[in-house]
Amino acid sequence: MNKIDKARQEIDRIDSEMAKLFVERMKASEVVAQFKREKGLQVYDPIRENAVIEKNSKLVEDRTLREYYAAFLRNNMELSKKYQSRLLKGMKVAFSGVAGAFADVASKRIFPDGEKVSFGSFAQAYKSVENGECDCCVLPIENSFAGEVGQVIDLIFSGSLYVNGVYSLKITQNLLGIKGSKKEDIKEVVSHPQALAQCAEYLRRMGCKTTESVNTAIAAKDVLERNDRSVAAIASRETAQIYGLEVIDHDINESSANATKFAVLSRSSNERTRSGRMILLFSVKQVAGALAKAINVLGKYGCNMLSLRSRPMKEPAWQCYFFIETECDISDEKLEKMLGELSEQCERLKIAGYYSDTVDLGR
């Protein structure tokens, strides 16, 4: 047997072994897909993917081959993601609003292969996951222009679901009208109060009447049904496509930095990572300095507070609870100690979830 025949025989043997390993790897991907369904996690995890490639590439000592091995790993991961997406096609994702609402846009970008289920309110979407009707829900928790979404924060405090991911969607508002409408035709603009507020200066210059709607997508649907060239809606480009409206003017919101954070919530908690983020909810004892002492506990264990919000409690009256996002690089043992010390200052204490970082969904 000559050298080329021997080399080909060796390649055939290696390919046979690789086929077995490939099946094993994809079987492991099935477990990962199931984990992501239970936790309400995105298929694509760039932080995890880059860490694996960096770690495993070092197994190849030859620097030239290491470059090709990194490409080989990326290709394997692409196939794994496609397989996971296929397995997750039946995943039910709840959101509040109708087709074209920003929550719908966010849901499609986070779970492109999931089945989107629309609900009439934040509470209904949340409850659909609690009762097992849906696998996870995508709900807004904060807008950079209008502030926190109190109804959703309250659901997280009182409900049983966990935040397993936070995603930022840049909000670009557009003026939408029926076919043939022009800017000079518009006498009335319909949209959600926040969208109207975000475009207040633009609307002031137009000098038109404004009408509030439940959300931006319903406003667009209303414009379509009224079929009046003098009426326009403020909504996204995706909404225009869904309802067959024309974009009369684009990027009309005052702040180009306007964005909404969406939380993905599911019935089971994500695994904590040492350098990840954590959401804490608590109410403090009604004694002097309790809140300051609770915050000092976080500082003692090196937790960086990214945000601190207070919300009124329904019961007892005139008391509030606190919503804190932190970055904590501590061991599980230290976390337990920290929670123990926090409990001494708190009436109620709840870890609402873990996530690695806020993911940018673009615009």
C-alpha cells in the first residue's frame, strides 16, 4: 500500500470515529435544548460560545492548525444551534399585545423558532407560564425614556417565575399611514401614551391631534380599519409590514438612545455564574437604618448595584419593596452567607433570577 492509500485509509478511520463522536455531541445538544426550553433561554449564547472556543482551541499546540480547529469548532456549534432551534420549534412564548407590538418584535428576535402567543395584558401572559400553558414569557421591565414598567416588576415580586435573561431592544418610532398618505395630510396621530411622549416634540411641530391607544400595534390596526388619510399611527417598521401601512416618516422619536429592556421569565431558575448578574427583591423591617444596612451587606460582599428601584406594596399599606440588579463575582458559599445577613434586615427576600448580561437585540 502506497503513502496516499495509507493516508486515505487513516482519514476513513478517523471519519468513522468522528461520526460516532458527532452523534454523541448532538445527543448532548438535545439535553441543552431541553434545558433552554425549561429556563426560557435563547439558543445563541455568545459568551458561552466564545469561552468554549477559546478554551478548546488551546488543546491544539500547532498554531497554524489551532486557527483551523477554531473554525471547525464554530462550524460544529452552528450545526448544534440549528439542531437546537429545530427541537425548540414547539416552544410557546407568551407576550402582551398584538402582532407588531414591540414585545412581539423582541420575542421574535429572542426566539425566532418559537411559537408566539399573544395575551391582552402583562398579567395574563405571566399567568400563562405559571399554569403551564406557555414555556416562557417576554415582558418589558424598563424603558430608558419612560422608566420602569411597574406592573411587570410587581408580577416578578409577587409571582413564582424567574428572570433568566434580559434583552435590550432599541425603540425606533415611525409615522405610519394608509397607502397614499403624506405627512401634510395628517391631522390625528394615534399611539400608546409612551410612544406619543417619546415623539412629543415632533408632534408639536406637526400641530396635529393626538389620541391614546392600548399599544402601538393596536393603533396601527385602528388606522388601517379607519382607512382615513388624515389619521396616522406611531409604531415600528415591523408593524407597518404586518398591517400593510406605509412609513410616512421614520426615526421620529426625540432620543436615538431610546431602548426597552425585556425580561424572559420561566418556571425554573437559571444556573448562577460567578461573574453574572442577579435580581434581588426584598422588603425591609420597619426599623431605622434597615435599608442602609441591607445595601451595606451587598457592598460588603463586593456586589455592584446596577439599579435600585422602590415599588409600593399592596399590603401592608404605605410600605414598599425594593428591586435591585447586581453584579456579583462571589462563590456559592459567600452567596449563602450574604443572603443570610440580608435576611436579618429583610421582612421578605427573593432571588428573582440570574442572567449573564443584558443582550442587545439591535433596532
